[in-house]
Amino acid sequence: MEFFERFAIPHPSPAIYASMVAIALTMVAIVAGLTYFKKWGYLWREWLTTVDHKRIGIMYLISALLMLFRGGADAIMLRAQLAVPENKLLDAQHYNEIFTTHGIVMILFMAMPFIIALMNFVVPLQIGARDVAFPRLNALSFWLFFMGAMLLNISFVVGGSPDAGWTSYFPLAGTEFSESVGSNYYMIAIQIAGIGTLMTGVNFLTTILRMRAPGMTLMKMPMFTWSVLVTNVIIVFAFPVLTVLLAMGTFDRLFATHFFTTTNGGMDMLWANLFWVWGHPEVYILILPAFGVYSEVISTFARRNLYGYKSMVASMVLISLLSFLVWTHHFFTMGQGALTNSIFSITTMAIAVPTGVKIFNWLLTLWKGKIEITTPMLYSLLFIPLFTIGGVTGVMLGMSAADYQYHNTMFLVAHFHMVIIPGVVFAMLAGLTYWWPKMFGFMLNERIGKWTAWIIGISTLVAFMPMFFSGLDGQARRMYTYSESTGYGPLNMISFIGAVGLAVGFVLIAYNVYYSVRYSPRNISADPWDARSLEWATHSPVPEYNFAIVPQVDSSEAFWDAKKKGHELFKGEYEKIHMPNNSGVPFLMSCIFFVWGFSLVFSMWIPAIAATIGILACMAHRSFEKDHGRYISVEEVEETESKLRGAS
Amino acid sequence: MKMKRAFLSVIFVLATVLAGCEPLMVLDPKGPQAERQAHDIMLSIGLMSIIVIVVFALLAFMLIKYRASKQSKDYEPPHIEGNIIVEAICVGIPILIVIFLSIVSVKSNYIVEAKPEGYGDKEPLVVYASSSNWKWHFSYPEENIETVNYLYIPTDRPLEFRLYSYGPITSFWIPQLGGQKYAMSDMITTLHLAADSPGEFMGRNANFSGKGFAENTFEVTAMPQAKFDEWVDEVKETAKPLTEEKFDELLEPGHLGRSTYTGTHLKFLPPPEGHHHGSGNSDEHSEDEHAEHQQSSESHKGSEHHSH
Ligand code: HEM
Ligand SMILES: [Cu+2]
């Protein structure tokens, strides 16, 4: 019995028991459904073992959307608790767990996979490649991310969630002040997912540098691909810091080392520094691909080429460098003194310059355009004003002396939500709507889509603008309650209303998917938006090999040139196509990683050692395996092509 | 049209918030440091509003002028690569703004990190403010008294807070007197404040520190020096001495009301003064303070003393 006690929730509540039941029922339903419809084989062959970048992209997408709802449910609970003073909906412990998992889930398990989903689906198509450089590594990346996310999600019902904030500052997150296994989950779940992301970084860097279609020089890449290239450079430099940081945190928690403790020479400031050495570049990892999406969408629907291509590229490269030079702005108040703060204050505000250049370039892309407001365009047009508010408040936070007043308040919370929601979330929704027909061969409903965009756009303002004021009025972040006399009540009530609006918007997205699956016409063309880059030059949905003939490129808008200027994209005859084989090893290895992580969380050493051996065995298997892929014959290509040409 | 609706809703939110509200705490400063910060905040809000308005206006212009519905069917937008002059303006103006704000920011840094100006040669009142889960302990070494969860301070005199923590990182914050600073277990940070008028202010820990964080507040009362001295005398007559046992009891996690003692815990539990950070000119003080507390050196969990 004692063995099982460790899995108990330290602070149970009816909500947690209800979720346990809900999780169990969902699992049973999934298993029963798969069995009843005899889909186990399909699931294994087509999805669990796939190495196809498009399918992996779609799996990332589904995970991201699921996590959006998980994180959104957290958010609604948080805002409901704060809607009125002295509310008793949640107690301090639950509130702390919920804002912690909200942050982790939204940033690491919603925004990151959403970005990687689009990266996966779009980049190989945009550069005219057949897959990524290391397809099997790609599958491993996904499954590691997935297992990391699942591990964190079960913390809620097994052993207790982390409760020290998504920043998990030590010594609070150390064993001195957090005894439950919650922070173990933090260290290990994010570690597993983070290794996956690091692999993605290596993979896409190689893919973009080595696998572009003939003629596509770096300066002829579509802007989304450029943004992904820069993002992955940041990933490759920033994520190793996270890996090391989490390893140190794990050692402190599991093996009683003293990196960050209050005693024996531990240094709590070291955690804060290393966290933000990764953390600040991380926020640019989130925003740059979003900028890439906006560049594609705005240029497509302004029916014009992107204004200032070169300065767009230059500003992203500059941002990637600067993003490593500003981390101290997250703790101007740690006592470094005026000189250090001054230096970091300047570098921080300097980042706003290249960011501003991008805003002006988008505005100038609209200039002399022929603007058509579709759903993706609507998100982009809402993004510009809302993100500007978020961005300029960033500059305000960068004024270090003034930041002593903003830091740790709702003002800061308002800032980062006003950059992340209009910046990243709108971009992902725009990208989702924009590339949806390429993924699935039908469009999402435009009417519902536009309604959704308006509701989400306005709700974002309603939810987050009041926080600028309550922050300046002294409301600290992460307080589970406040007294009536503070006068924060009305502002928080407005925020709650905005949060409900956002929830309505997200439910509408799900409804739109359902509605469009049922009613959307399937006889659309391969290029329904009249777009400009290569991904629109192949069929919808895209065949396994992407392009029957590798395209020839000589500008950043090769497909547009083909449509308007008679540029010939596909020269030559069909040839047999070399493709990678599917493999179950990435999935299997990630499952073992899950067992490894779970065992470590609960300090169960024997299964942990067994799992470690299992992981090494999978790696050894890969090293000695002889798998040279397979060929798709010319006849097969011809057959697929003629079938698809009939379809679209 | 829809843009306009969005716009109106923004203004509506702002208006409802601004009306029917007392001045926001941070923008209602009662001391020179907070005043400087409020000034920076208002200045940057002003400048940033200009940028926001320019962006909104450009966007509105583009949307009104270049909507497809406003143009002929066969209009083909031109191919425009970019223009050096336009781009130079887009880079140049933000650079000028950032340079200006940088100058302000650097100046302010040196102001808020130094002893407040304008109080002649008055010596600062030194207060050691330490946090433990989830309380604040205020030690007045010169007056030789200590309080829990409330702070009395004299007006018109520089205040120098030496901050440290018997637990997680906390952040000492009295919004109306000035911005916050971290209190940590392994070093002391220094925060310079001053109060210009008597009154009661909200003080709190602003940095999340676990379960009891929300209630981790303290009350600040500023009063003229004479009254402050009276209070000190009264404490010395009426309060009980702070013993080591009593202090250990106070450190236990939980919430406490106010309490007052003669003597300070600095005597038997020296703060982590070996690591001294925060600002330049406070080091002179720390020398003599240091010697004063050297006699007692019993170490205690949570206040390990590391030397460089
Ligand atoms: C325009 C350029 C930007 C500037 C100058 C800026 C500046 C800052 C500063 C100074 C802070 C720290 C404030 C404090 O803790 O007191 C901060 C926090 C933050 N910013 Fe920004 N920011 C900018 C853009 C962005 C973007 C584009 C994102 C994300 C997509 C972002 C996400 C965040 C997040 C997540 C935090 C705080 C996280 C936390 O403490 O939990 N920022 N920003
Ligand atoms: Cu940052």
C-alpha cells in the first residue's frame, strides 16, 4: 500500500476526481472505438509509425489544439477565481498549480507544437523538398514532445501538479519548499519534450540549408521558410541551455545536489539567469514563425509581393542575435546595480527597432495592394494594432527603473499576453485556416471563421487591457485572491468577461472544423487562395512524395511567376522517387522515455534504470539497422498524379 | 466598418476604467523614487501612444484606400521591392525614440539606485527587511527594535532597506514610495526609498513565493521624524525583547499579525552580508554595520554566510 501512496494527490478536490473519471472514460472510449471500428492497424501503419512530415505536422497540430483547450480551461478557472474579490472557487494551492500548468502548457505544449506543426507541414513544400532531412528523427521529435506533454498532463491526477510557476524559480521549486513530486514533473516532462524540440531544430536547419529546390538561393526563399530558418538557429543555441538547466534542477530535486538551494553554496540567482538565457530567446522562437505566417498571408491577400524582403530578413537575423543579449530584463530588480541594468535596458529597447521595421513593412505591403479580407487576412489585420500595443508596452518594460514598478504585476501579464495572443495565437489560427485546404483538401467555413476572428480579437482586448491598469494600481501577478478594499474587483471582472469571450472563440474554432468537415465542398482547386509560393503548386491534399517532379525556382514567389509570368516550374519527366520507410522505433522509444520519466518523477530507480537501458537499446538498434528506404516507381507516380488531377 | 467597431470597444474599455477611479497607485507617488518612476512611465506612455496612433492611422489608411472592393476588377497591384528612403525612415525614427528613451532610462537607473536627493546631509535610516514564509521582519539596528508585518518610517529622510530572505525569493515593494527589489537568501540587496508626506501605504511581497503569497503584505506608516522617535521610545518601554527562540517561532511558515520587539534578530542571526549588491554608495555603511554584528555568529539554516 505504501508504494501506491506516493501516487496520491496531495490536495484532492471534487474537480480533480471529476477529471480522473473523465480521463478514464475518454481512454476507454478511445480504446473501444478503435477496436470496434477495427482501426488499430490503420492507426499503427498510417500514424504511429509514419515518418511523413505532413502527417507528423498534422499530429503536432492535433496535439496543439488539444493543449489549447487544456490551457484554456486552466485560464478560465484562473480568471473566474479572480473575477470577484475574496472568491472561494479555488484555494491557494489549486490556483498555484493551475497558473503553473497554464503557463507551461500554453508556451511549451500549445504554442511550440503549433509552430512546429506548421513548420513541418509547410517548409518542405515551400522549398520543393520531398521530406525533411531526417524523417525518422522528425518522428522521434514528435513522439518525445507528445510523451513529455502527456507526462505533464497526468501530474494533475497522479501525484500533484507543479506549483512554482512556469518560471519555476528556485529555491521555491526546490525540495526545501516544494516537497510534492509536482516540480519533478516540471523538470522531467519539459526535458523530454525539449530534447524533441532540439532535434527539430537540427532537422529543419539541415533541411532548409541542404534540401531546397534547384534555383532557390537563400534570398529566394519564401519569408515563412526564412523565419523558420532563423527560429531553428535560435532553437539550436537556446535549447541546450534548457537541457542543462533542467538537468541541474533534476539533480537538486532527486539527488540532493546544491546548485540552487539556500544552503551549502547554492545560488538561486543561477536558476533565474539560466532560465531566461533560454527563456527570452524562447519568446522569439515563438514569435518569428508567426511573423513568417503573417508575411505569407498579408502578401497573398494584398495580392502583392512582400515589401522590403531584404529588410525583413535582416531584421529577423538581428532579432535572433539580440534575443540572446537581453535576458536580464526579466529580473532588473535582482540588485545588479545601475550599470548592468542600463546595458540590458538599451539592448532590450533596441529589439523593438527590427520588430518595428517588420510592422512597417507589412503596412507597406498593403500599400497599393488589392486587399481581400479572408479569415487568415482578418487575423493578420487584427494582429497589427493589437501586437503594436503589446510591443510598445514591452519597450516600457525595458525602461529598467520604471520596470521596478511593472515587474511581477498584472502590467507584465498584460504585456506578454498582448504579444503572445495577437502575435503567436492569431498567427497560428491564420496559418491553420490558410493551409487547411492544403492539409485536408477542403476549406474551413469563412463565415464562421471571420466571426471567430472578431470574437477572439475583441475578447483579447477586453481580457488584457484592464490588466495594464490593475498592474499600475499595484495588483501583483499570481495572487489567488485580493480583498475588496483594493478596488481591483471591476477590472478583474472585465478581464473575466474577456476570457469567456476567448473561450467562446475557441469553441467556435472547434465548431468550424466540425461544420466544415460535414458541409464544405471538396471540389476545390489546389490553389484556392490564389497564393504565391510553392506549396500551392502541388495537389490538395498533397501526395506522399509532395512533388512528382522537383520544381525549378528563380524567385521568392516561384508559383506566382508560374501563374503570371509563364515561368516553367516542372521541367522533365517522372522519375522513380526515393522515400524513407516507416518505423515504429521512434514511437516505441518515446514510450520508453515516458516510463523513464514517470519512474524518475517518483524516484523509482529500478524501472528508471530498465528504461534507460531500453532507450540505449533503441539507439543501438538504429545504429546497426540497414534501412535504405524505398522507391516509388514511375508507374505508381503516374497513377497517383492522374487520380489527383481528376480530384482537384 | 468592423475596424471602427473594434476601435470603439477599446476606447470604451479605457473610458469605463479611467472614469470612476482614483489615481492608480503607481501613478500616485509619495516619494522621490516613485516620482521619478511615475515620470518615466508617463513619458513612455506618451511616446508610445504616438507610435500606436501612427500605426493605427497607417493601417486604417491602407484598409480604406486599398480594399479590393474599392478597386476596379482588373487592377493588378505593382511589384515593389522596397525603397531605401522609406525604409531609412522606418528604421531611423524608432532608433531616435529608442536613443532618447535609453538616455532617460540610464539616468533614472542611477537615480533610483542611489540615496534619494534633496534631504540635505540627513543620514539614511537603515532598515533590514527580511522575509520568511509569509511574513516580513523589519529590524532597525540603530534604534535596536524589530517589527513584524508593519513598518514605521520617518518622512523627509532617505531610507535604506537591506533586503534578504529566509526562504524563497521575495520582492519588497511599496508602490507609492518606489519600485520593488528582490530579497534572496544568499545575499543582501539594497533599495533606496524616501517618503515625502505622512500617510499609510500598501507594502507587499510582489514575487510569487508559494501558498501564502497573496497575503504576504505589510502596512507602511510614514510620519514626521519627531513622531517616529516617540514611537521608538514607546516600543522600547513596552515591547518584549526578541529572543532567539521567539524568532525561530516567528520563522515557522504561516501568517502572523503585527508584533513588536526590542532588540533585533541581527544580533544572533547575522544577515548574508558577505554578498552585498544593489548600489554603489551603500557599501560605506555596510562596513561598520558588519563589525557590529560580528560578535554573534551562530549559524542558522537559511542564513548561511558565504564569503567571496
Ligand atoms: C517589442 C519588443 C519587446 C520588448 C522590448 C519586451 C520586453 C520585455 C520585458 C522588459 C519583459 C520583462 C518584464 C518584467 O518581468 O518585469 C518582458 C517579459 C515578457 N515578454 Fe516581452 N518584450 C517584447 C516582445 C515580446 C514578444 C514578441 C514576446 C512573445 C511572443 C514577449 C513575451 C514575453 C513574456 C512571455 C514575458 C514574461 C514572462 C514571465 O515573466 O512569465 N515579449 N518583455
Ligand atoms: Cu525577455
